[in-house]
Amino acid sequence: MGNSQPHIVIAGAGAIGCYVGGLLDHAGHHVSFLGRPRILDEVRVAGLRLSDYGRGEVWRAPGRLDLREDAEVLATADIVLVCVKSSATAQMGDMIAAHAPDAAIVISLQNGMGHADTLRAQLPDHDIRAGVVPFNVVPLGEGRFHRATSGDIVIAAGAGDVAGTISVEGLRVTQSDAIEAVQWGKFLINLNNAPNALSGLKLQEQLLDRDWRRLMADQMTEALGVLRAHGCAVRSTTPVPAGLVPHILRLPTPLFRRIAARMLTIDPKARTSMAYDLIGGRPTEIDALQGAVIAMGQAKSIPTPLCSAIHAAVKRAEHSGLVPQTPDSFRR
């Protein structure tokens, strides 16, 4: 990173990867997108159109983008932003190990926990940093990606001003000495990915339904109990401390709307990423979310009935198709 134009490789050009990489490219960074034909073929035809719930559209013409399907592009990487699904972390780690220089900084921008540890085990000579992406990106097809919620990316602190390097207009990045606590805070919020997907509702519709909020609150309370038993520090990614969020979610809707106004900075069209995975017939990250709570609960002999019911419902939907559920579907 001694030069003014580090080569940034987006390792996993999905919704988050295309959005983050597109804004970095728009700002003048040297960016390559490593991905699969399913998305890259769309971008080769239409380019990248990036929109935000609070600002205008950015368009990157296809001829201006470096779109790659061969991992050899990692050979000149200075910064690798890992944006693959949880289940593909080890495979991407193998690619980075085979091609990227040891000096490349590798940042995990993935849902769930433990991905940075997986990468460290495969890449002992690299600077590996965990990261948190608090916002939601909606894939609209034909190279269009829409940011539908708010928040700034947070990465682990380390040598050099990496956060400053990858902060550009429309994409603020900060660093934290307590990244694992920040990750657990985002993990708790991400537990709603599955209920939202199973509801068939837009995210804002779901949040304005008190029965769904009660389910979200009870699930978060269940998970917080498990995290406390394991001694996990939690730093909220919302303006409200993590322990108070379930109480706010349970409030009557008119009061919730007033108190949680900042939590409702959401595009009315937004759904969670898991909703789009189920709609598209793709595997989800349920094992890295509710599945992790279940496993941690079992390790401490703590029952996790809500997470278990939601986990089972998502697995059924993966195999048999999505049938919208009600909050009562998960109560025993």
C-alpha cells in the first residue's frame, strides 16, 4: 500500500461486493471484481447502477469495469474485500492463499461470526481483519443494486489507515479496537434476516407489525442469553444499547414509531438478503446465524426454541420453496 492507487479486489461480487466495489471504482480506485457469471454477465451488459435511499444514482459503464472470473486477479491485490457467503469463506481463502501476495490486507465483509478466524487459519502470513457492513443492499437485476438501509462500515483496527483509504463519498468506513463486540451487535440484528424472509413482507412492513416485532424481540432475548453465557461482549450497531432493543421492539406501534425513528431509516422496498436467497432458490446463511445460536446454546445446555424453529423453517423453505409464515408459526 505504498502507492496512492492500491489494487482493491472484491472477492465475491454479489450485492454487497458490487455496491461497495462500484462506489470505490466510481471514486477513482483501481478495483477488480472477482465473481461468478450469474452476476458478472448482467454487469457486462448493463454496467453497474448503484442507488441509495437518500441520494442519487451512480452508473459505471461496463467498459470501465474490471470483471474477472479467474482468481489470478488476486496476484496483484493490495486489499482484498471478502464478500462471499459464509459457506464459501474457506474456498475463497484457498484462492487467496494460492494467488495473493503475503502483503495483501484481507478484510472480511460478511454476515455471521468467525470468518476472519477461518481466513487467518488459511492465511497465516496475511493481515486479516474482520469487518461489519450494517446496511442492506437490494439486488434489482440488470446490474442494479440499491442500498436500502443506513449505517457505516466498521473494520478492525490495524496498521495503516485502511479505513481512510477505502472511505469514499457515499461509503464511510471507520475502524474499531472492539470489532468482535461490534460483530455480535450486527449478528443480533441479522437474526431478523430469517423471520423477514419467512414473513414474505418488506422489512419496513414487518417492523411496523407488533406481532413480528415481538417475535424479533423474543429471538434476540434468547440469543443475548446465550451470548452472555459465553462471555461475549456486545456493542450495538444501532443508536440503542443491545439489551434495550427487545424492550423497544415490544412497544405498541405508535410509540415504537416515535422512539425508534432512527431504526426506521429503511427504504420501503427493502427486504433482507435471505429473502432474496429464498426467492432465488439459493442456499441461505441460516447456519451462520440461528445455527450458531443453537450450537452455542447446546454447548452451555441452554435451550433455543425460537432459533431452532426458525432455523428449521428456513431449511424447509430451501428445499421445498417459500411459503409465507405468521409469527405464531414459530411459537411452541
